[in-house]
Amino acid sequence: MQLVKQESEKASWKKEEFESVLYSQKTRYHHLHPFHRRMNEGLLTPTEIRNWAANRFYYQKNIPLKDAAIMSNCPHREVRREWIERIIDHDGRSQEEGGIEAWLQLGQAVGLSRSELLDERHVLPSVRYAVDAYVNFCRNSSWIIAIAASLTELFGPDAIKVRLAALESHYSWIDPAGFEYFRVRLKKAPRDAKYALNLVLQHCKSRDRQEQAVQALEFKCDLLWSQLDAIDRGETRPCVEEK
């Protein structure tokens, strides 16, 4: 007797529906975090700004590792050709180029030495844990789901515009030369986000795959939020006095 297969799978979202669900995750993005709200209102102290810059640098320096992990899992040569530009954008082709170098300049502009950023002395445990979890997620997930996690880029440009204006207007003690990272990202982030979004819409066709993509984006939003929770609290470990 032939068994009739029961229809148990959910219908896939149409492209417009899927895109709308992805964009709806903006309500979870960290631009709404109390720390960023206070930053945009000009309420942060120099110590808080420096703590943010030092800890955010740990995230910045790991972005190329995340992108390399995505590439290592991607079987499509044409995608790898495009994605490798992200690593170059961040690492640069020389010592004076790239997003990591630009963030080091931001650190110097707020009063941190390059060595303080590079040796990670100010990185909080929760920030390290969250960033490492993101890199590991991208290593262990399928390439397209890892790309879906990167779609926080969809929400970044608007947040960067507000943040840059706030830094320029409220924090006159910061050397404006340190803001180059944000100026560059305003140009490159929309391009990167559009390409990544089109990949996710193209390759996530089943409802199950679509939901995995949304969950990956939720994970990334939660990760960014948890970083700011830690930065907002600051160092909570007891000071160890030198003998």
C-alpha cells in the first residue's frame, strides 16, 4: 500500500516577506542600547568612551577572522571573489590602510595607545566571550547562515550617521581625525549589506532555511547587545594590588 506523504512543512516566505522579517530585526539592534543612547546624547565620560573604544576594537580585529571562516566554508568561487574584499577592507593592503588601522587611530584620538589596544589589556571577559562566540558560529555554520548573521550591516549606516554626528558635536576633546573609520563605513557598509542580503534571499529558499537565517541574525543582534551590556557595566573584577 502506498503511503500518502503528509504535508507538514511550512510554506516558504515570498522574497518580500522574507526580506521584511529580516529587516524587522532592527528593533533588536544595539543602536537602541542605553549606552549608545547616552553616547548620542553626549553623556559619556572620557573613561567610558575609552572603555568602549578598547573593547569594540576586539570585535573589529576579529572581523577578518569571521570573514575568512565564511569563505573557507563557501563552495562558490564567485562569492569568494566578492567576499575577500571585506578582509582587504579591514586588514588593508599595507600597514597604513584598512578598518583595523582606522580603529587604532580612533583609539589614539580618545587617548589610548596602540599597545593598549593591541595587547587587549582592557578587553572585558563578556566582550571576549561574545566575540569569540561569533567567530566560532561562523566557522561551524553553513556559509549562507553565517552571512545571514552579518546582516546587522543593514542597520549599521543609519546608526553610524547618528553616532558620527554625536561624536563630532558632543565630544570636542576627541581628535576628529579619529573618526575616519565611521566615514569610510558610511560608504562601504550599504554596498556590503546589499550584496549579503541578496545572497541570503537567493540561497535561503525553504522555510526552514529562512528561519535559520532569521535566527542567525537574532543571535548577532543579541551578541552586539551583550557586548554593550558588559561595556556599560565596565570592569567588575576586583583590583589586584601590586606587591
